[in-house]
Amino acid sequence: MPRPKDHSKVENIYQAALQLVIRRGFNEFRMADVAKAAGVATGSLYTYFRNKEELVNALFLDTAQQLYSSLQVEKRTETTHYHFMKIWTSYYNYCFVHPDHMLFIDQYQHSGFLSDETKNEAKLHLKSFDDFLHHAQEYGDLRMLNLEVLKALILGSVHEFTKLNIEHPGTMDFHALETCKEMIWEAVKERRA
Amino acid sequence: MPRPKDHSKVENIYQAALQLVIRRGFNEFRMADVAKAAGVATGSLYTYFRNKEELVNALFLDTAQQLYSSLQVEKRTETTHYHFMKIWTSYYNYCFVHPDHMLFIDQYQHSGFLSDETKNEAKLHLKSFDDFLHHAQEYGDLRMLNLEVLKALILGSVHEFTKLNIEHPGTMDFHALETCKEMIWEAVKERRA
Amino acid sequence: MPRPKDHSKVENIYQAALQLVIRRGFNEFRMADVAKAAGVATGSLYTYFRNKEELVNALFLDTAQQLYSSLQVEKRTETTHYHFMKIWTSYYNYCFVHPDHMLFIDQYQHSGFLSDETKNEAKLHLKSFDDFLHHAQEYGDLRMLNLEVLKALILGSVHEFTKLNIEHPGTMDFHALETCKEMIWEAVKERRA
Amino acid sequence: MPRPKDHSKVENIYQAALQLVIRRGFNEFRMADVAKAAGVATGSLYTYFRNKEELVNALFLDTAQQLYSSLQVEKRTETTHYHFMKIWTSYYNYCFVHPDHMLFIDQYQHSGFLSDETKNEAKLHLKSFDDFLHHAQEYGDLRMLNLEVLKALILGSVHEFTKLNIEHPGTMDFHALETCKEMIWEAVKERRA
DNA sequence: AATGAATGAGATTTCATTCAT
DNA sequence: TATGAATGAAATCTCATTCAT
């Protein structure tokens, strides 16, 4: 029996690659560096990924999956308002703890490095969030607006606030955060007659 | 800083570089490609810019200046609401026509390629917008919130909607746009007692 | 030298390697590919051959032995002319059926990959053909000429015609083949006083 | 004005590449080695050739052109026999002086490295030799046989004798050479009624 | 003995920058 | 000043070989 393909190594590679993406400013990361940081040989990267492009795509998918999973959508038990706040906060918290993940996704989303397939597959992880928004609209709790537009505003706001945190740490204190949540809710909530 | 020997050539270079940034997926653009697209020799780039980094920084400044100038802040003659709508719309329109400018700024803003000096200088062009927001807060028309946070929300929303336009052209129709403006206003406006 | 632990496996490896040499254009064949095609693990190749060089040498010997055995030299019972035609034809037929074998030998014969030992050992399988030529010269049936030169012409002609068959299938029809045999015989036969 | 692309450098590269092909046994030559031997930087090879494959193809064409130009076909002024001997001898002499050229052509002719286009283009340089053979057949001086077959025998014989020269220098002495010429002529000449 | 994942030296190729013209 | 061929350091990728299982 050969050594079984070590899938924890793939995790190490993802971690290392992400760290480097951040450190080297999102512009470029070198395969040799990824290998070294992951504690494997350069050539080993190519047992897991056919080339650099495939590694980036896989890393993107893996990261997007984690990032979007942080949108804690649950079965409807509370008011839309309550649920919305909870989801937004959980997403914000994830971005706060892992700004690198969010930045990576944000940066590469529109880059030519990613295949359309990857981009589409990444979006699948937003399905339950889509459903939440859709149902909330049907209940008359959210503005009737193209879902993509709604999503862009909600997730985009988190992204922007996270970038702010990176550039000016401390700006987003407790009070600011509460206000932000409130603002976004005011933006998206339906105004009843 | 470019030595403005021949300003039209520098303009060509900027144009060419921006086009390439878009085409090559924001990841990398080659000096040779920029030169060819700009209709100059590779070596000539180095008469205008000391190296690639300087070219990127100069391009960033030039683009940011144009982009941020589109925030048509005027002297206060109308209500804050009216003025806000006008500014947001003019910015949105610029992004709609030049999505590449906006994407370039958005992508490189947090990249290690830019010097802090460049980043700061770029922000100077937001000074009049800062002033507008600040005064509007003083008049009690906008939420009392860290200016950076307010800005992040306002400009960020335009950026997100522009990205939407790129990915799904047509999503942002007239109705959606009006609603978006309304949403952002609802988010940032001060609720009086 | 292969350790003949499992002779059928070595045969598989030879077959696979030859197939690959053909497919990959005689330039390079990869150990991993040979292993896969032979249905064994990469590492297993190294139980049979110390390294790639040894595999090539062994393959060369094996193939040369088969190729040269097709020169059906028998005890002198017929005229030299009859015997010559028979031998040439049997060699031609083998090459026609196994052009890959012939090409492999032809390509690697002068390549630095083979040890002198291998080259010499391969030539031993031409011993009986050498004898045939030598005796035919003594009988005054073949030109008195350095044996190597004679061999070069006789075997070389078959090789050339075989290559022709590969490049332009059908060129060597029955008539052409008969003429070729005749030509070579005219070339090598002794003209008596 | 930039440095004009130095086409003598291409010649250097060809020379260097050929030398290496020989030295390293026709199996492989490294771009870095070619560059060093040609006295240029590694990267410079890529200003002349897009990649290794293109270099090999160009080298093949260049070498084939030289090799085949040595077939000194002239206007018919003498007997076919005389002319044939002259051509064969001039080709043999070229191969004797440049065995490396001949070996390179012979080795790569059937290798997957060359494009079909290259192979076909190389053959164009045999056009005047084809014409010579064709006319000689019409005059009733050469056997009526597919031209390709005739060529294979004539050129192939030279190749084989050249290889002999490499392996056993001295074998092809003056006497042997004269006999060889005679043999080939006996093989290809038409036997009149 | 057999496996095939892992290795890493070494190959090819790229591209920012220089420099002869 | 302008040119673009030339450079070579540094990147990506390959593949013969090793070795833990």
C-alpha cells in the first residue's frame, strides 16, 4: 500500500496560499512559496492541482464555501427583522475574524484568473441566503427588488465595513456596528402602507 | 510621477494600461503589452515612469482623480436630500460609463502594489465629498456616524451595483436604480424626533 | 539487466514502452506512462530495472533480438540468390508488421542513451547473417566488400522502404517490392568474368 | 533606432543547437545549453523562437535546406550515369563532412517533435533532385519505379554509409566508396533490351 | 514485492528592465 | 528622446526516483 493521498495536506496548502495572497498584496503568490509555507515540496502541489490556475480556482471555491456558510440561515422561527440581523451579524463576524478570506473572494471575484464554472459554483453556496431573501420578500418584509441587487447591498456593505476595519482598525466600534446594522435594515425593509 | 514631457503620450499609456488591466483580468499586465497598446516602444515607458510600480501608482492616481471628480459636489443651494441624490447619481453614472475605472480602483485599493502615499493622495480628491457629508451631519440631515463608515456605505453601494451591471447587464434598470437611490437615502438619513 | 522475477510483467513493460516510444514521437517516454500502460505501479518498474537508462537498454536488446531473428538464415541448401531473396523478404516482412520495432532500433542505434555494451550485444544477433554474407562472398556470389558496408546497404534498404510505408502507405505494392528486391540483388551480387 | 535584430545570431544558435544535439546523443538538448553555446542569454532564444519546439523545427528546416542543397543537380549536359555519380558523390561528401547534419535530419525526420508542415517544407528542397530522377526515367536510364522508392534507396544508402563512417571510421575507404557508387548505380539503372 | 504519493533537481518559459543604436 | 532587441533573474512546471505503507 502506498501512502494514502493526504487530504489534510490540501488544507495546509489552502491555508498557506491564503496567507500568501494576503501578505503579497493579492497580486501574486508563488507556487514555491505556497509549497514552502505548506510544508510540502514544490512538485507536490502538482499532485493535488494540475497548475497554478487550478489551485487558485480550488482555493477560491474552498474559501467561498467557508465564507458563505457563515451566513447562518435557519428555519423561520423569528421575525424577518430578527433573522436578518442575526445573519448579517454572523457574516460580519466571520469577515471580522477572517478579513483575508473576504478580501480574497472580493479581489478574485472579477479577475480573469477564475473560470466561469468556478464563479458559478461559488454562488451555489448562497442558495439558502437567496431563499431567505426571497421568502422575506413574499412575506412583505423586504423591498420587492431584484434579488441580486438586494444581495449586492447587504453583502457589499459587510465587505466595505470589513475593508474599513483593515485600513482604520477601531473605526467599527460597537456603536458604529449597531448603527450600520440598523442602516442596512432601514435600506432593505419594506415600508408598509 | 510621470515627467510630463508629452502629455498626450502619457494619456495613451494610461488608456492602454487600463484596457489591459481589464482584459487580462486585473491580475497582471505586462509592460510590453502596455507599450504596444499605447503605440510606443517598451523602452519609452521608462522615460515617463521609472518602473512598473510607478506606472501603476500614477495610473491609480489619475484614475482616482477622474472617478472621484464625478462626485459633483456643489455649493449648498438645495436640500441635502436633493443634493445627495444628485451626487450619488452622478457617481453612479460615471461608474456605469467607466466600469473599468471603478473596478481598477476597487481592485488595487487594497493591493500591496500601491504606496501609502498614493493611497492618501487619492483620498484627497474625496475632500469635497467629505465636506458635504460633514456639513449635512451638522445640519442634522445625515446620521451621526464616522465619516469613513458613511462613505464606505455610499460609495460601496455604487461599486456593488456597478459590478452587478458588469456581471448581469440589464439588472439595474430604471426602476431598480430609483429604488437603490431611495434605499441608500433611507439608510443614511437622520431620523428626526 | 532485468531481474527476471516475473517474466510476463517484463514483457508487458517492454510492450508498453515500445508503444509509448512510438506515440510520443521517439523523443521521450515517461516512466510513469510506461508503468500505467504496463498496468504496474511506477515504483515497480524499479524492481525490474535499476533506472530508465537500464530499461531503455534492455528494451533495445529485447527488440533487436526479435528484429534480427527475423533474418531467417538457414543452412545452405539453395542458391545464394534464392537464399538472399528469402532472407531479405523475411526481414522486410517483419519490419512491415512491426515498423515500430524497426524504427525504435533505428532511432536509438546512434543515440547516446545506449551503452556500447548494449550496442555490441545487439550486434551478436546478426552473427548468422554475417556468416551467410561471408560464405556467399567466398563462394563468389557476393561482391568482395567490407561486410559492414554490405550489411548497411541490405538492412538499410529495408529500413528505408519501411519508413516509406509509414509515411506513404501503399507505395510499396507487390510490384514495387519485387523490383526493390531485384535492385538490391543487382547491387550486391558479384559480376563474374 | 534599436539594435537591429541580429540574424547572424540565429546562425550561431543553429550551430550551437546542432553541436549539442550531437553531443547529448540526439535525445535532448537544453535551451540553456543552446543559449550558452551560442553566446546569448537564455531569454534571447525566445526573441527568435517562440519555444523549444519552434527552434527544433526551424533548425530542421535550415539543416535540411543545406543538406539537400548539396545534391548538385545541374542542367543535363552529360550522360545520366555521369550525372548520377556526381550527384551521389556530392551528397556523400557533404554527409562525410557534416555527419551531424545528416544524423540530425535522419533522427528527427520521423519524430513527433516536427510538425507536418516542417516535414513537407523540408521535402521541397528535394524538388530538383526529383526532377533529375524523373527525367532520367523518361530517358530510359533509370528503372521505372515510384520516385519515392528510388529516392529512399539512393539517399538512404548515403545515410547508411555515413553512419558506418561514424561508427567504424576508415571503413569507407576510396575503394569501398567506388564500389558503393557502382553498386547503387547497378541497383537503379535501367537494363535495356 | 508492490504501491503510488511525495520529492526536488532541473528544465522551460516569462517579463521587467537595460542599453546599443 | 525613442527604439525594441537583448538580458537574466525568477517564475512555473516536469519527471526520474525514492520511500512510507
